[in-house]
Amino acid sequence: MNLNNYLLTTFMKKQLIIFFLLLGTAFAYADEVTISSVTLNPGGSSAYAIVGLNGTRLYTSYNIDIVLPEGWTVEFQNNKPRVTMIKTGGIYPSIFDPDEETYSYTHSVTSSYGEAGERVLRVACISTSNESFTNTTGNLFRIYLQASPYAKPGTPDISITNTDFGTYDSNTGQVTPYHFDDAVSNAVTVSTTSTLPLAISDALWSTCVLPFDAEIPSGVTAYACDRIENDELYVTSVASFAAYTPYILHSDAAFLQNISGTVDPAGYPDTKGYVDDAAGILHGAIMPQAVSQGYILQKDPAAAEPKFYDMNGVEFAIPSGKCWMTIPSGIGAPSIRLVIGAPTDCKSIEGEENMQIYNVLGMPVGRPLSGQVYIQNGKKFIQK
């Protein structure tokens, strides 16, 4: 089995064990792994941080686990975590080939993400010839990081754990393992400027919650929940998005547009990972949620508006930025339909007789339907 296959096999088993760890319990030692400073823009492109060694002896191999904060991930390239060994300016020995006029390196670095645990980046380095590093201190590898549009601004803890380095004794042919103490780094900062895609599929209805205030793009209508009566959810259009507030969205065609804003960390839900609207009906996921109780929005092909359908104990994965609904106890409807109220800035319709009835789009109605909102003489009312 070649080296690459060996490493891949051990990763798949979630048991990546550097060969020097098989020799016995590692000695505790005070050397440390460091992470360089970098700023991530939520929803933006990746940025790399340099992971280095601050040591006192010449090591030959290592295993490091880096636990990323919630809302962060590692950029993937060719279906692999984007982790690159630092050659120029690093501490890995190289061999010059005069014929090819190139350098080759005696060490190889490999990595996995999520195999050793949730949000765990595991990076390992070995040398098949047991060559020692060229220095006790220096750069090891780059990690390319990304922050979700819903990542909390600030400098959260990055845990560095399961850190084991090994030294090789050419006289005995043995590797001595050294275990570093767990450490926390606050080198990486998440900025307050976030960018995210506001998307509505060809079903023309969706939900959203934003971590910042924003104007509603042209072509999109956002609704806030007012109340639930029997199997009907009454909603009213709003003039703009407020941060950490769930909304129902509608457009006349499929819609996709990036919007940006400034995130206020004070509104971030640290404990449950989601926020509630003022009516206590709609809940917006800031961090992904696994939900099996409540109602999920789905388009009813037979109706102009969508309905919220009971999850019935089936677990739904609610991604960041999407919403679900709960209803008061005592209402056991299998589905809840939307009843759209008049816009908050509704004005009277001029040039018509006062007794004419209009729908919320300003179109005359000859036969009002029970439970719907209409306009007459400049005033809204619900048809009995």
C-alpha cells in the first residue's frame, strides 16, 4: 500500500494514527502550535492562516487537530480540504535534483475535515525517510478558511488539540513522541460586513432571516406574521428587512441577488441558534437547525399562496437563513394557509365611488370571499 492510500484509509476510519504514536505514551511538553492573524468576511471569499511551530527541538512528524468555531468551515479544493504545506520559508528539508533543477521534499502533509469530529480539521505530516525538520521553529502549513454569512463577528476561540510531534533518533532507529498541551487561539477575526444570497426558487415563495438591516430588493415582497386563526396565518407586507427577524418572501419570478449589511453582534442568538418573530410564530435559523415539530413552508400547486405543512415528527434540516413555524396549542390543523393583508402604506384609491371594493392589489372585486382582506373607501377590512 502506498503512502497516500495508507493515509486515506486511516482517515476514512477516523483513526489517523501517526506511526510514532504506536511506540508508547507521549511525553508532555511545552512547545506550541501557533496560528497567524487573518480576517474573514462572512459570506466572502476564503482567507488563509499560517499554522506554525514554536519549538525547542528538531521534530520529524506531527498530528494536529484544529477545531473551528460554529459558522466556519475549511475551503475545499478538488473535494479535499485546502491545506497546503509551506515549502518556501518552511522548515521541511528538501533535496535538489540538478538534472531537473527542482527541489523535492522529504515530508508530506495530508488532512481531513469532519472525519475526526464536527468542525475538526486534522492535519498530519510524516517522512518516510524519518528526516528531521531543518529548524525548531517555523511555518508548517496554510489553512484556507471561510465564514458563513451568519457567523458571529469577533475573535472566537479556535481550539488546537490532539497535538503530537515526534523526534527520530538515527542511532536507535526509534521515534520519541511528544504531546503538546491543548491550546486556544484568537488570531482569526470575523468582520461585521456580511454578504449573502437572497434566493427565491421558481415556486415563488420562500422564507428568510438576515443578520443585518437591509432594504428589500425590487421584485421581492416580504411579509411579517400577524396572528393565526384556525388554519389561517395572517401576514402583512413590510417596508424593509430588520436584523434577526424572520420573514416570508414572495416574487413573481425566480429571484437571486446578493445583499450586504453590517452585522450587530448584540443580536446574535448565542444559545439556541435561532430567533423568533414578534408574534412568536415564525422562527429563523441563524445556525442550521434540525427540527421535527412545527410547520414547514411548501407551495400548494392548487393555490395561489403556499401553505405551512405539519412536520409530523419528520426531521427537517433548516439551513441558516431559513425559517419554520409553530402555532398555538389547540390548533391541530395539518396545514396552515396564508392570508395576505394589505400593505402597511396602503392608500385610498381615487377616482372611484366609495362603495367599490378592491383587493390588496388595487383591483376591483365584485364578490368578496370570506376571510380575505379588502379595501373599501380607503379602509381595510376582512370579509366575514
